Amino acid sequence: MSKVTLGKALNLGLRKALEDDPKVLIMGEDVGRLGGVFRVTDGLQKDFGEDRVIDTPLAESGIIGTAVGLAMRGYRPICEIQFDGFVFPGFDQIVNQVAKLRYRSQGRVPMPIVIRIPFGGGIGAVEHHSESPETYFAHTAGLKVVACSNPTDAYWMIQQAVSSDDPIVFFEPKRRYHEKADLDEEANPYPLHAARVLRSGGDVTVLTWGPSVKTCMDAADAAREDGHEVELIDLRSLSPMDLDPVYASVERTGRLVVVHESPRTASLSAEVSALVTERCFYHLEAPVQRVTGFDVPYPPARVEDGFLPDLDRVLAAVDHTFEF
Amino acid sequence: MTVDSMASTRPRGDCVQLLTPEGERVTHPGYEDVDFSPEQVRGFYRDFVLVRRIDTEGTALQRQGELGIWASLLGQEAAQVGSGRALEPGDFVFPTYREHGVAWCRGIDPVNLLGLFRGVDHGAWDPAEMNFGLYTIVIGAQSLHATGYAMGMQRDGAEDAVLAYFGDGASAQGDVNEAFIWAGVFNAPIVFFCQNNQWAISVPLARQTRAPLYQRAQGFGFPGVQVDGNDVFAVHEVTKRALRGAREGNGPTLIEAVTYRMGPHTTTDDPTRYRIASEVEEWRLKDPIERVRVYLARNGLADQAFFDSVDEEANDLAASIRKRCIELPDPGPMRMFQQVYAEPSPTLERERAEYEEYLAGFEGSHA
């Protein structure tokens, strides 16, 4: 057991994936010699060579499109998209090709591709470096979408994603890359496509993922001081969503707050709200509350603190669930 | 509007041609030693007639309501058969949706092509078994897949090459140009085969490119060759050399096969709205099949019995694929849920189960 950052945990997981299967490749902009702009692939090209850790030309459609061909040839590419807002030049290849080739070929052409995307705000960046585009991918049949929130999950989830025969869009909370926690490399990994209860509590359920998990954990501490016990669930898998633990929790608490950074309209919290209403209608003591980014383009960095769900907005929503 | 849409298609000094539209065998600098056996030429002719017959049947089946749509290859037989017959077994093809002639050369059952346009599936052949990718509808997307596949061959140490098809319209797509960049910088074993058929639905070549397409390769750092796409000899030889170069580690080549889409873009299209009849007639005189037929007859390489037997074979093939196409079973509604994922998604499984239950509710309610 050792304390590592989330970024280092990903690095260790990627290293393990490269060691375990010679067909695994890493490809993207600056992933080789530099080790990635966040150093997530640090040292991997040195140890596994330029043919397996590939510095690509600067074109996202090219990264994804060539990964499709490599996958057809039996490779298992891990593509790095440098920042969330830069995934869109590759969007066509992801949505029309990566997501559909298994289906189009009736299972003859599997697409074991992982697309890593650092996502979310809070780092004071310029435009296009702080977005949360997970909904686009969760809306696309044929893709699976996950988001890690802590070093242990980062380490295991990236390996599980690489070994999956389905294409997986893998979101990494970039503003948590440097946060440390214990990493147990011997532990049995938690299933990839399962939500996880991080904290038990009987009064109100809070569901979130990615960078907002820590925000909500802090909010849960604060809520306790106000006399509300929060049950905090990390969704982890955004497609498919594993809502069984959420239903079970809401059946006990009667209250649900969903928190995410992406803009609200037609977001994943809308889907969660609809499903929880279908499944838990008679248990609900209050309407499902949402704490999200606003329906605006990601704002300039000096304004982002207002855009991002923070402890106070989460607490306000928690409190509001007791007003019905 | 002053750019002539035919600017890059007129015969040029550097456009490789080995058989004229009149069936005259000619030579080209660097191609003096090229030779084709009578058997090989008869083989090309047979391929042409059968492929054109498949195509005619596709259009007919669409007109009769048996296909949703058909994309005709009429006029492009030499470009497709010439390049398709240049492949070695280990090579891999990435087609667009119009490569029926290449599919034929790779041994794809024509009924599988008809099935796709009928709407029973998205392509029922196994790409890994046939070394022929699935038809790709998004224009130019397959050029990147082809390049990635070639990079995989490179990593495997295979002595094979990829042949990637696209058209003049696709040459404007970002993906095609990114594929050129990738293939160039990684020296991938790939041949880009552009069938310049002059029209992207209604938009002429002049709106896709200012420079002749084959010249574009130079800017990406690899050779580009322009070839008379209606001349099977030239197409075959140019493609064979490019594939050999790729296999030997010399990297990519761009081939621009200058040809013409004699029919509509697809059966939904009406080309009389955007091009003049005289242009079509001009190209009819350059028909790829007729010149091989003249060459065979004039040189005594085939007699009437041969031509008759090919026609008979075409008739039999047409009848067979028509029958088998019409008999293709409808897949049934539950088919849509299959193979979305390798590992089942509980969300999708629930939707599937709900729909199945819904359908079961109708059982026995209608005679």
C-alpha cells in the first residue's frame, strides 16, 4: 500500500496494461517523449518503445480513425485526447465508426479501444480546456463511458477498460490528477460498470462522478454538522449506468441530489431523474434536485468558480430536499 | 466559375495509359515491358461483364422495390477490376460503398452487397476472412482505418499492403488528408486509390480541388500517379507496382484513376439536373469494357464462342443473385438489439426485454 496521485495511479495502470498484453498501444499528442501534458504516460515510451507508445500527428480524427484500423488488425489502442474540448474533431470517428463497427459487422469486428479524456474545470485554463462532454458519449449506442474519481479506481478502471472488448470513453478528472490517496495494487478490483457507495447515510442520497466526488464528500461532512446524514454514491459508469444502488438508497432516504459539472439541459442528471421517478415514485419525499454547470459555454477562468458545483450549492440543494 | 471541370481529366503527358479507348495497345515511359497474357485479358473481360451485370441487376432490383437504394459502379469497372486483380491474398481492402467490382475480385458474394442495400444488414461478409472491409458510407472515414490497419501490418512485420479506396469528393474530407499525413510520417504500407469519377453527386471535380488530385501526394511526401481509370492494363500495372512498393517498405502511393460515373450517384439521383448529355456521351466512347473487347477480337485472343459464354455466365449469375436476394429472410425486429456490445449492457437488456414483452402482447391477436 502506497500513497500515489491519481495521475500516477493511471500511469501505473497503463504500464500494467502494456506489460500484460503486447497488443496494447498508447497513441496521442505528446504522449511519448513528453509523457503527456499531464505526465500520465510519463516514462512509458522509454520502456515500451515508439511503436507501442506513439507520438501522433496533431489531428484528433486521425488518432481515433487510425486506432480503428489498428483495432481491426487485432491491436488494443488507448487513445489520449489531450483536453476535453479537443475531442470534437474526432467525434465523427468515435460516434460513427468506433461505436458502430461491432454492430455493423454483427460482432465480427470488435472495437477494443479506450479513449482517455481529461475532463472538467477548476484549473484556470483558457477556453476548450475545462469541458464536461460525457453526455454526448453516454447518448451514443455502442460506446461505454466511465469516469474515475480517485487513485484506486483510476488504477483499476483503466486496466479494466483496456481489457474490455467494447470501446470505452474514459474520463479523468484533471483537477484531481495531483491528489494523493492510498493505492492497493493487490486488492480485488471493484467491477468497472458498477456505481459505488462511498459513504452511508440515511437522510439524503447524493449521486455524482468524476471531479465532483470530492466536492460532494466535503459537502457530506458539512451536512453532517447540519444534522443531515448523506449517502454518497460515485456513479463511476456513465454508460451503462448502474442505478440499482441509487434506487436502493433513495428507497431509504426519499431524497436525491445529482451533481455534475456538465451543463444541465438534457444531461445525465435528467436521465437519472427520470429513471428514479419511474422506479422510486412512491418513496420520494422531494423532487430530485440537480446541482450542475449552467447552460452556457464554459466561462472564462475568472468566472468558473460560479459555474462549477461547489460545496455551498450542493449543501443548498441537500437542504432544499427537506423543505417539501 | 471559370475553372473547367474537366481540367485535370484531359489526356496528359503523365497520365498512364496502355490501352486506348479504340483498343490500341500503346506504351508509356517506364511501362515499356508490361505484358498481359491472353488468359489474363480474357479474365479481365469476364470480370467486367459479370460485374456490370451485377450492377445492372442491382439497379433493376431497386426499381422493382427489392432494394432500398443502389449505388451503381457503371463506367468504373476497369478502375475496380484492374486494381482489385492487382491484390495479393494477404493484402487488405478498405472500400467505399461503390466498390462492387473490387468486392467481386475479393470473392465477396454479390448477394451480400444486395443484402446491404436491401436493408437486411449492414454487410454480411467477414472482413477478416475476405480481407475486405465493410462498406463505409461516411465519405473518406475508411481512409484512416486503412492507414491504421497498415500501421498494424507494419508492427506485425507482415509483408502485405493495404489498398484504400475513395473518390474525388472524399479528397476534400479532413479524414483523407489526415490519412495522407499519417501514412506519410509513419511510412505505412498503403496505396490510396482515388477513383476520380468527376462527380460527387452533383458537384464537379473543380469544386473539390484546384490542383490535379494525384499532384497532391507530393505535398504529403509520397508519389502520386495519374492513370487512365478506364484502361484496365494501366490501372492494373500502376496498382501492382504501388502495392509492391508498399510491401517492400517504400511507403504510400496515391493513385488517381481518371474515370467517369456513367450513372446517377445512386438510384435516388437525377443527373440530368446537373450535367449535360454530351459529357456522358463523350465518356461512353471511352467505355472500359468495349476497348478490351475490341483488343481481344482484333488480336484474335478470343472468339465469338468466348464472348457468348461470358454473356451466358452473366445471365446465369444475374438470375441466381436476383433469386437469392429476393429470398433473403427479413431479420425480424429483435435483430436490432444484437451485437451492440461485446459485454451486455443491463440498460439495453432491459429495453430489449420490455420491447419483447410488448411484442408478445400481440401474439394471437391477429390472424
